[in-house]
Amino acid sequence: MATANNNRDTYKATAVTLMVFGALYLLDKLVHFSSLGLPWVMNKDNFLLYTAVIFLLLKRDKSVGLVLIGLWLVLNFGLITALLGTMSAYLLPAALLLVGALLYFISTR
């Protein structure tokens, strides 16, 4: 029974993701996000982030969403370090330690 719910969650998250992508493409054709000063909305890297957020919101099993967030972070490492500036020298190692410790704690309980 748990597998059926997991599949249902996956189908629901996938369906919502496809609808969001369709709506974004349609809106981009109508209002052109780049002309509004929002070119990042249609950035292909951000579609991975949108998918991750939708999966985190709609699936009980958060592993897919967390993996997608991790992939987005790796792909956008330059953006993140640029946003953090000089603090990134301290925040990135601290964040890695924190996430690693959290995952270790979750895996051992």
C-alpha cells in the first residue's frame, strides 16, 4: 500500500510540474519575462529548482526533492558563492558540515 501512495505522490508531483512548466512557457510567450526584467524565471537551471520545490511540497518521501535541490546547488555553485560574497568562505563549509551531520543523523535513527 505504501508503494501505491508513493507512485500517486510521484504522479501528482510530476503532473503539477508539467502544468507549471506549461504555464511558465505560455506566460513567457504572452508577457516575455525578459522584457519585464525577469530573465531568470525562464533560465533552464531554475526549472530544476522549480521541480525540486514541487516535489518537496507534494511528495511524502522528500528524497527526490532533496536530490534535485542538491543538483541545483551543484550546478549553480558559482551563483551561490557570488551571492554570498566573502561570507561564502565560511558559510559553504559550515553548510556542508551541517547538511552532512543532518543526513548522518537521519540515516542512523
